[in-house]
Amino acid sequence: MRKKNLLILGAGLSGLSAAYFLKREKVRAKIFEKEARPGGLCRSIRKQGFIFDFSGHLLHFRGKDTLSLAGKILKGSLIRHKRDSYVYTFNKFIPYPFQSNFNYLPKGIAQQCLSGLIEARAQNCLKSDNFLQWIHNKFGKGIADLFMIPYNIKLWKTPLDRLEYRWAKRFIITPTARQIKGSFKEKRDKPLGYNSFFWYPEKGGIEELIKGFSENVNKIYLNNHAVEIDLSGKRVIFKDGRREKFDKLISTIPLPELGKIITPLPDDIRLSFKRLKWISIYNVNLGVKTEIHPSRHWVYFAQKNIPFFRVGFFHNLSSCLAPSGQGALYVDTSYSKDKPIDTRAIGARIRRHLKTTGIIRSEDEICCEHVNDIKYGYPVYDKDYAPARKKILNFLSENDITSCGRYGGWRYLSMEDVILEAEKIVRGMPWKNYL
Ligand SMILES: Cc1cc2nc3c(=O)[nH]c(=O)nc-3n(C[C@H](O)[C@H](O)[C@H](O)COP(=O)(O)OP(=O)(O)OC[C@H]3O[C@@H](n4cnc5c(N)ncnc54)[C@H](O)[C@@H]3O)c2cc1C
């Protein structure tokens, strides 16, 4: 019997973990990656003694199995951190999350947040139709107006009443009334939420995870840019003319890019691809030649006049990320097709606001810069999202293409999520007769 061909497109964490689990099943997949190095968003850049990731890439583990797999892949070299994060508001840094630490705000304002919250919780039977309503229903007017609404408009670049809300339950902490009242009495930041603890490689940046996976998969074909997927001939055509036949294709390349290279593509599917929306992240990584903020992990900014929504501190994830006595920051600004940023002016604005907010003492402290312009940052969960995604994935599946990963599956997935998803996909398929 003819042996079947399995191809994987993209050697980011998703493609690599799929290949890893396939190898365990003794299935050989050829992995094709357009870049010269595997890793996608989980690569790390070395520059002037600093190691920069593509913004912060912190490992959150919900399952013990993924923690132990990452430990194995990283040969035990993992640091566990207790979150030390803040929100910049009223010209100061209060502990994150805002919704359980507003007691750090001036008394009248804190009172306004508390009474809004109590009122909202008293009506907890209210149904939410969209993200804006969900915010009001969960947090009340004070917290909504002071933080939740401005922060999320700034991040998503989309009116919040056009967004779905179900995703938020996992990512936005909704403390109980008891936890909030407790914080008023004790003035203590008890870690809440999915990110209260996290892990990070001891050495080398997040790319160490990729190196570990790469050592445990079959050959990765680098510099192989897929430019056409011919559905009738069941083959992938690469930029240099190479052609590869497939019986099954696992694609992890971003869905909007996949839509551009599939032929033939029916009109209704093309329309569904067009309906997908996303925000991009302009990630500026900076080296700072003096010691700054020795314990903080990251800070959120909701202010409209400040360009970035988040600043993180690489040097507090692992001491290897900055030379001794120096600091390293990741500074993230979001933009979209409709709300672009001026890339010529943004650098100067960022530096100015890092100083005015007290993140750095002087702009002269900055000694190194590396920018990652991340086109596909976060899929936008608007009202078109679910039907468009479903239609596309069904069509692909009918054509023996499993599209997965954060951008291939078009979901707000963490690194742990993409590993778990890859394992599930591999477990769920009959691999008999594959090479
Ligand atoms: C700003 C930001 C911060 C994040 N922070 C965290 C965090 O703290 N913790 C966490 O768990 N997760 C975080 N994530 C999510 C994490 O990055 C993803 O879950 C994970 O990297 C997704 O891996 P992937 O393989 O699905 O996608 P990708 O990393 O995008 O990999 C896709 C691969 O496909 C390749 N490719 C694309 N087109 C082609 C083509 N035509 N031919 C061949 N190859 C192609 C690409 O070069 C790439 O290598 C963050 C994401 C962003 C954007």
C-alpha cells in the first residue's frame, strides 16, 4: 500500500509541538518554515548583550502535564515566578488587577468604584450581549470608566459593544465581593487569576523552548515559503519552485495568509477570510544601561495619551536577559488597519512617556533598541468572528487541511494552549499508512 504524506506548514510552537507528538506516534512529518530559524513568535533576539523576546512570553501552566513536558524539554531549566504587576493610574503604580486593588486610589474614587461594583453585583442576573455590557455587569460604572473601558478600547481598537465577551471570562479577573472587601481591610495584593504564577526559562530566552522541541522532531525545512496550496492537485508550492504532495496538511500559518494562497477558493469562503479581523502589536524592546525596577514584571497603561498599553521588564524574568546592572524593557503598542500608528514618530513618543511615567529616569539611559512589528497579534472576536472561522475551518477540513495554532486556528491561545491543541489533534487522527 502507498505510504501517505503528511506536511506541516510553519515551525512555530504549534507546528513543532505537532511534529513532536507525531514523532511519538512514529509518524514522520515534513515541516516547512519560511524563515531561516524555527520558532515564529517564540524566537529570541540577541543584541548588545541583551536577549529580547517578541514582547513578554511567559509560560502559564494550567495543567501539570504541560509543566512537566516543558520541564523535560528545557531539561529542568525553568524559573517559577510569583507575579509582581501593576496598573499605572492617577500618576502612580497600583497593584494589578485594578478591579481588586482600587483601594490604593484616592478615597472618594475608591468609594465610587466600590459602590458601582456592589450595585452591579446586586443585579447579577443581568445577561451580557457584548463585551461592553459584560464589563458594566461585572464591574459597575467606576471600574468600567476608570480602567476597563479605556484600557480595552486602547488595546482592541474596536468599539467594545461590537466584541464578543465569552473569551474575557478566562483572561479578565473577576474577584468576588468578599475578595474585594478583604483587600480594603488588608491592603494586600493576594495573587488572583490565571497569571498569578508563571514560569520562564532560566537561560537563553523563550527560544530555548523551541530549541528543545526542535531537537525532538524530524527534519525542519527552513527558508521554505509556501506560496500556493493547490487543492485539486493536493500539493504545496514553495517560493523556490519546490512542490510537495500531501495527503494531510497541518497548517499553522495565519488564516488570512492561508486564504491568499489556496486555489481554487470558492467565493463564499473568500468572503469569510475577508471577515477576519486582528490587531497588530508594535513591540519595542529596549536595553537600559542602569538598574531599574528590580522586581516588577509588567505594568498596564489605559491612558489615551500614552502610546503603549503594556511595559514589561525582561531582566526580572531571568538575569541572563540583560548584562549585569542593566535593565531590559518590552513596550507594546497595538494598532489595526483602521487605526494605524506613525512608525516614524512612535519611538520618540514611547521614550518620552517612559520617562514621564517614571519607568526610566532619563531617555539617555536607553542604550539598545530592537523593534518587532507583529502583524498578527490578537485575533479580534467581533460578531463576524465565530461564523467566519467555523466556515473556513470546515472548508479546510473537507480538503484534508487541519489549520491550528494561535493564528492558524485563529484563537486567543497561549503557548500552553497551542501545545495542548497539537497533542489533541495528533491523538485524534488515524495515522495508519502514513510515512
Ligand atoms: C504580543 C504577544 C505576547 C504574547 N505573550 C504570551 C505569553 O506571555 N504567554 C503565552 O503563553 N503566550 C503568549 N503569546 C502567544 C504565543 O506567542 C502563541 O501562542 C504562540 O507563539 C503561537 O505559536 P504558533 O506556532 O501558533 O504561531 P507562530 O509563532 O506565528 O508560528 C507560525 C509559523 O509559521 C511560519 N509561516 C507563516 N507563513 C508561512 C508560509 N507561507 N510558509 C511557511 N511558513 C510560514 C511563520 O514564520 C512562523 O514560524 C503572545 C503573543 C503575542 C502576539
